[in-house]
Amino acid sequence: MTAAHGAQQSCPPDQPADALREQLALLEQRFAQCLLALPSGGQVAVRECGTPAAPGHAIVLLHGISSGAASWLHVALPLGEQFWVLAWDAPGYGDSTPLQQAAPAAQDYAQRLDEVLAAAGVSSCLLVGHSLGCLMATAYASQPRAVRVERVVLLAPARGYGAAGQEQEREKVVAGRRDALHRDGVAGLSAGIDKRLLSPQAGAAERALVRWNTSRMHAAGYLQAVAMLGSSELALLPVTVPVEVHCGDADVVTTPAQSRGAAERLGAPCHAIANSGHACPVEQPAAVAQVLLGAARSTLEVA
């Protein structure tokens, strides 16, 4: 991987700079961005830390629709004390090349993920999705070629709107997100995103990081992700791939009831993350890290 100058260091004037500055410094020092050149062309920005428990073994983190790789900062650092951790900026986010399709499906993101894991040298992984990243994770893990995936953890999984019978809801959600972007722009979306993604108890540092991540979105990449949200649904996984679901107990985006429904469909256990809204990797990173450490220890370590 080639080191790259990653996150922009300025912050919108409505963000408390003192709550953000320390996190951005930590991000660049300990969870730095690298660029992966892909055989098919283009690149993907990846943040990494830690070392493999065994050669090629990694914890792979996929962020949500209004976020980026940096959202995993405070989860990745404790994980990196024992494992190799990789978090991508999804296609069209940050410095990652967008997908060619104007309206990509989850399988298109899965194909790009396969390229990324191969280019990074990942041979075995715990695959973790948050929100929209869960659609990408299950799309990838459901494919026969996804031999690298040993276990899947889904955090606040987006259900998607691709199933039959959801046409009206799909159109409402997709049109609503597109209209909001056209009306408010990325800056407008980021200004108040923390109120929806975090619980009322979240602190200034968590709010600043959530807003900063959203402020770095590219409109075109976001619209591709919106199209994928509308056309996709959580894929069923082979019985050989264990899966578990976790959700913030104060999540108003994918509610605990919706997460339980997703878990039932997948035949997976579902657990609550206390005192957390939708962006649980930001609001309760210690709890999320403990969940992932337990899953990784049972999955990636070798005798």
C-alpha cells in the first residue's frame, strides 16, 4: 500500500474544532490512510492499523451511507493491538474511485470489495458492516468466491428496499435522500446529521466526528449509494458463515425492532448496544470493539 495524505484537516465553522482536532491528529498518526491501486483501474482509500494474527488475516470494516473509514477510529485502535484492521472508504467516498455504474447494486460494491481484499493481501477475514455497509457485507459473503470471509458481524443493518412489495417505500426513501442532497448539499446534510445518528446523550467529540465524516462525502458517490440502498436487500449467507447482529438501543434509523427482524431473517442472534444511537462505532466504540474482539478471537486466531 502507498501512504497518502488522507483526511482534510479543516472543519466546517459550526463544528467545535477543539473536539475534532485531537481526533484528526490521532487518525493520521495511528489509523493512517493508504491508497490501493486496483487491477481493474482506479483506487480505493483504506485506513489500517495493527498486525495480522496470522499472515493475511484481518478485520475488515465497511462504513455506512453518511460516513467513511474514519468513523471506525476508536474501534480500530483497540482492535489493532491484537489484529490487522482495514477500513475502506467505499467507492465514491473520500479518495476512492466511484463505481462505473450510475445506479450500482450491492453486488457491484461486493465485486470492488473482492478486488480490494485481493490487492491488500487479505486471505481470511472477520467482515464487519455498519448500516449500508451491511448490504455490501452480506452481498459479498453470500457469493461462492468469498472464501476469505470466516464470520460476519452486522451493526445496525440497513434492510434495503429491493424486495418485492417495497416499491412505494423505495421511491419515497430514494427520492427523499436525493431531494435533501439537492436542496441542502453535502454541507447542509452534515450540519445536523449527528442529531439523527447519535443519541441525545452523545458528547461533543462524537458529534464532531460524525459531522466531519459526512462533510467529506462526494455528492456523486452518495447518490450511487442511495441507488444501491433502494435496489438491494440483505443477502442470506451460507450456513458455513456465522453471522451476528448488534444495534444501538436508542437507534431511530434502523430501530432495535428492525434489527431483530433482520437477524431473524438471517437466522442470527441479535444483541443491543447500550446507550447508543445509529452510529454505534462512534458513540460506543469500546462496546463495539469488545464485540468484534470476541468475534475475531473465535475466528482469526490460529493455534
